Amino acid sequence: MDLAPYKDNHKTSYFASIYEKLEKEEKELIAMSEGDESMRDLAKEELTSIREQKEQVKKQMDEILEADKKEEDLPNELMLEVRAGAGGDEASLFARELAEMYQGYATLQGWKVNPIDISESALGGYKEASFQINGKGCFEALRFETGVHRVQRIPSTEKNGRTHTSTASVAVLPIRPKKTVEINPADLEIDFSRSGGAGGQNVNKVETAVRVVHKPTGITIRSTAERSQAANRERAMQALQAKLEAQQEEAEAESLSSERSGQIGTGDRSEKIRTYNIPQDRITDHRIKKSWSNVEGKLSGEYLSEIIDDVQQGFDQE
């Protein structure tokens, strides 16, 4: 058996050495039994035991590699981006509601949520906001949330009672254990500045905010939420890595567009996926053509799992 894949993985390398030792003992017993007929029965019993041990060790190694592959495909870490779209101040308020919905849902799942950067509008909404989420199954649950979310409601400033439509886009980007894109330090432009907003003396007087620009692609990442420059730089680099890998995956998917045409949704952030109709208390996911009530409960994150589970099931059936 080729043990190279098991030796290369630090989680299975120890088991691979045990397997090699068992293989050596097995060969020695076979040679001994062939040379001495009186030892054949004893060797037969020992061989049975060794082969059972080998089978058990191989099973353990395969389970570890399988778990690693699942974590690589569906990692337990992601970056969530929410951006206000069409609709001015209403769009930014909706973007904040979506961000808080996902934060509430993540907290209920026992996941850890860390802000990366938040840009607020004059009314306290979010022009854009990004968060890092860590927790078992987080990407598996949220991976189908990428796309344009639309809200229909009567704004508090509307005097004639007309329903307005606003949008916000959501992007869920996996942060994978293994990096598939190498970042050349020479391609980076890194600036430091003072963080804005509340935060005390550290925020006001120390240049903790980090801006990273990837010159070949023009991708810009800001990280301002941490209280140290090093921590903000680390979060910015993780976010950049996730964006570059997502960009690479999108390019690969483009070349397979004909194969993807039958899928419900492309995962593109420009695709309208869901409408939140406040006056009618109805949320509709356009990909699986299903609606739910209790918009307020869903936006709190408390009942979002109903939508998450139904969408997951819808995609799994494709």
C-alpha cells in the first residue's frame, strides 16, 4: 500500500509509522513460517492479529483524511461581507439588519463572530461591513447566502405610505486551512492609520487600522476592529486570501458555465436570491421558490435556521 499520502499529513504520519512496523512484522512472520513448518500454526494466529491491526490503523487514517477533505471543502471559518446596494439610506439600514441577522444566527449556533471592518452611514446603517465567523459547520450552513437580498417596506420617512425597494449584497467567502493561492509580498501595498469610531484612547491615538491593497487585482481590504496593528494586519491578510481564492474559483466556474446552467443559483453576488416583504410579512427565496412568514423573527437570527435548512435541502436535491 502507498503510505505517502498518510506520511505527508501530520495527523496521520504517526499512524503511518505504526502501519509500516506492522507490515514489517507481517513479512517477517511469513518468512519464518515458510522456513519452519513447526512455527506455521503460531504464525498464522499472529498474522491474523497483525492484519486486523493493520485494517484498524488504515481505517483510522482514512477517517482522518476524509475529515480533512471535508474541512477543506466546507471549512469551519469564513468571511461574511454585507454591502448596501440600491436604495440610499434605506439600503444601508437593511444592510445593517442583514449583518445583525447573521450575527444573531451565528451566536445561537455557538460560533465566534469578529468584526473586520464596518463603515456606517449617517443614519447608522452599514455602507459595508465584514466579519470573520469561526465555528463547526459555519460555511456549510451559510454558503448559499451569497447574492443580492431585497427588502420591500414603507420607510419611516415616507409620508405617502408608498412601499420602497432597497437591496444589499451578501458574500460568504470560505477561509480554507490549505491555501490555494500564493500571495507575493511584492504585490501588496500596506498602509496604517488611526481607526475611526468609538474605542477610547487606543483607537484615537495609535495607528492600528490596516489597509491592504493587492496591486495585481486592485482588491482592497481594511481591518479596523482589532486593538493592535498586528491583529488587524492578520485579519486583513486572511480576508485577502479568502477573496483571491473566491476570485479564482469564480474564474474556474466561468469555464464550466454550461455545466452550471442547471443549478439553482450560481453563487454569484450579483444574483437576486431573496426578497423580504415587510408589509406582507413574507420572505421569498427565488432559487427554491419558497416563502416563509415571521420576517421579524428571521431578521433577529432566531428563526433564520428555517430558511437555511430549506435552502440547503433545495440545493442538495439538485
